[in-house]
Amino acid sequence: LCCADRLGIIARSSVGRFAWHEQRAAEIGRLLGADFLLEGSLRSDGDRLRITAQLVDAHDETHVWAGTYDRVLDDVLAAQTDVGSAIARSVSQILSAPRPQSFREAAS
């Protein structure tokens, strides 16, 4: 399956049950039928916000990509849109890039 051909997002209501559990990425990926997991965190300090995101290959639990975004909270909705779009662009580029043969075999 090539990610450029099909990329699906699993609903928050489906993944919410994993938020506070100590399950391995491989198990979560298997249960959700997902090849990759995007996880993130938020930290705030006064009017500053740091958002971190990382893309994990659910098959072998390796980190494929990570990004950190610092924003000032003068417009929360604009920051949400900006960072969400930046993450989506980065993840799309990573997932549509050619992969080594060993990666393709593990993903099928």
C-alpha cells in the first residue's frame, strides 16, 4: 500500500481509548489497522505554546519523523490551523517518499 494512494485518518473517538494506556505502538497499530501513528504533546508557559509531534511506524515502532512548533498564543485558532497544516504537509511528504525495499516488505 502506497501512502500517496491512500491515507486515512482514524477518528479521535476510536483512538481516545489509547491515550492513557501503556500499550506499544505495534499493538495499537494492529488494533486500529494503522501502519503509522501520529502522536504529540502540548506544553505552555505563559502565552507561549510548544507543540511536538512524531510519526511512528507501527510495524517496527521506529520514529519516522518528528517536529517541534513554538507559537505565541495571541490567536489560538490561527496557531492551531498553522501547526496542523505544517504537520500535515510534513507527514504527507514523508509518507509519499520512496522507501527502501525492507520498509516496503515490512509494511505489506
